[in-house]
Amino acid sequence: MTTRDELRAEKALQGMEFPASKTELIDYATERSATAKTLQALQALPDRQFENKDEVVEAVPQEPEGDAPGGVHR
């Protein structure tokens, strides 16, 4: 996932009431017609209860950006 995934998740969850489970987050984003990349980022979250949107954004897994797995070749 990338920093853009954090932004996608944050945007998709605007208006979401917390606390919320991972399943509730995915359901909410799906109802709001979130993109496949956004849903992929949310599905990568740990299976737990989130107290607010900031916790969700912090929990989005990070991977360096680039075309190849593991980031940009240097």
C-alpha cells in the first residue's frame, strides 16, 4: 500500500460513525462506491475495532511506492 492508499481510505470513510470494525468500514466504503484500490487498502487492515478515522489511516499497511514489489529499483 502507499500514502495514496491512506488518502483513499480517509476520503472513503468521511462521515463514518466510530467506533467501527474492519467489516463495517469495508461495508461503508462499498456503499459509497469506493474504488477497487480503496477497498483493497481497507481489506488489508488488521481485523479489529477502530475508534476513529485517524486509527484507520495509521493502520493502512505501508509499502514503498514503485512499479515493482518492494518499491522503486535504484
